Amino acid sequence: MKIAHLITLLTITVVTIFASAQEKPTDYLSKKWKEVATKMPSQWYGSHEAQLIAENVLLAQKEIGGWEKNKSYHHKFNEKDQEHYLKDKSEIGATFDNDATITELRFLAKVFSHTKNESYKKAFEKGLNYIFNAQYENGGWPQFFPIRKGNVSYSAHITYNDNAMVNTMKFLKEIYLDNKEYASLQIQNDIKTKAQKAYNKGIECLLKTQIVVNGNPTVWCAQHDEITLAPANARSYELASFSGGESVGIVLLLMEVEKPSKEIIASINGAIKWFESHKIEGIKLERVTNAEGLNDRIVVKDKNASTLWARFYDLDTEKPYFCDRDGIKKNTFAEIGHNRRNGYSWFTNGPEKALKEYSEWKLSH
């Protein structure tokens, strides 16, 4: 038995070494930035490559403390890139959209834990202060801070779209609960307290912005007016509505509250009831080649299809709507043009997760 056990161990070791040998130092370049920033093996964040990337992240950090979205910070910056980030440090563009800023902070914390490079810690602290400064007094966060104007002025709204505010609140919760990822930063207690207060204000904002119909809490819009807290428009095809998609992250966040108040419990119960009553069954999305020879998506009937929800429901009728860039609501998916049919997600199965989590949550509450 001992010999057999030894052979097994040797086999595992050889296979592991062989697998490691197949991994090239540059393999991370083929990955997406978020994956590189947060999901690499722990020891990798102490590597030379990780530190080179960290220097890019430092260079790209705005003076106000946040970062732009959709940037590949793990790719080498050429002279033009460097000039761009140096020149635009004071320009508006820092955001919480598409996981921006939170992703960069998580990455810096990982690299600092291995290198103890003080410049990474300072950048992290600056980014954390950016989160505090960006929060409205009512507890919400805008999509961009400082806010942008003109045809993107909707970025000032309290933004639940793409889980921007939910992700920010989850990060703050990790900070004040002493998540081990940030232990090496030795965050001071007063900062942890500040993070908890910001989180709690965020919870209050979620409760205040929940859409109430006939006295019953329902779900949320993807964005709410930062002053009136009412559901608000964003892009031309993202009109004020009940959100079947963005509301899911909010409900899941509320269910994580250890000792929920009566208001939080009522909020969760109301949202779940809304999800239950707004299911779409008997259809599925299918990819086809249309008459023009283009890839297209259509809705087909299928009694065995998984349950779906629309991304948006009309505030008056509570029925799903679909929309082109002209901002005119359509009742069916087929009525909108090819661009929006294929370039945007109009259906979601996200509420299924909330319903599953709820079945366990309600046993305790």
C-alpha cells in the first residue's frame, strides 16, 4: 500500500509539473482584464508580470481616484498609451460601470499582499476614498463620478445597471468585515467604520428607490433619479421601467444582510412576489440566418423552454417592452430592428437564482 501510495504521489507531481511547463508566462495576455485582475493563482500576483501590470494601473488611475471602464491594463502600454493616460488623468471618465474601479482595487490589493510596494497601497487608499466621495447623501452612487453632461447626463443617476452599485456595496462590505484579501493593507478601523456607514446608507437607498405599486414593494428600475429617486431613463432604448434583470442583484444583496429589518424583509418578499408574477414561459430565443443572410435572433414557442423574464417592463402596463434607438416602445421582440435585437440582452433568467436563494432564505426569516 505504501509503494502504491508513493507511485500515486509521484504521478500527481509529474502531471502537475508537466501542466505548469505548458503554461507560458504570457498566457495571461489572452485573458480578459477582470480575470487577470482577480482570478489568477495567488502566487502569480507577486510575479514580475503582475508588477508591470500594476504600474499600468497606477498610471491609468485618475487624479480623483477611480479608473475608466473597458481597458486592458494587462497589455503593454506603448508611448501613445502612456501619453494618453498622463494627459487624461484630470479628465472626467472614472466610473463604476462594467466593474471598473472595483476591479482595479481588488487587483492592487492582491499585488500589494505579495510585494508590499507602498505605491500600490497609496493607490488603493485613493481609490477607496473615490468610492466614499462619489456616494450621494441619499446613499446612492452614480455611474460616473464626476458626472458627465450632455447626451450622457444619465450617468448622474443612481445606477443599478450592470450591478454597478451592488458591486460597489459588496466591495465595501468586504472592507469592513476584514476580508483576508485586504489584510496586508492594514486598513485602519476608522476607514472600516466609514465603509460600513457607506454600505448602510446604500441599503437605505435601495429601500427608498424600490418601486411601490398600490402600497406593495415590487422591483427597481435600472437607474433612478439622483434627486427624486424616481425611475429614470438612460440611453434612448433604456426607458424608465420595472427591471427584470438589474433587480436580481439587489435582491440577492439584501438577502445577505445578517439581521434584516422588517423593511428589508418586506422589500425582499415584495420583489420575489413580483418575479413570480412576471414570468415568461413557453418561449425561447433561437439563432437563425435571416433572409438577408445575416445572423439573427428570434423568439420561438417551446413549451419545455426554461423560464425567462424581460429585461424591462412598462411602468403602466407591467408588460414587457422592446425598443430601438428611436425610443419608441414595441410590444414584441420581432418589432425592433436587427441591431438592437442582436446587440442587446432583452431577456434574462437571472430571477431564477433569486427565487432559488429565497426558498432557503425564507426558512430563517
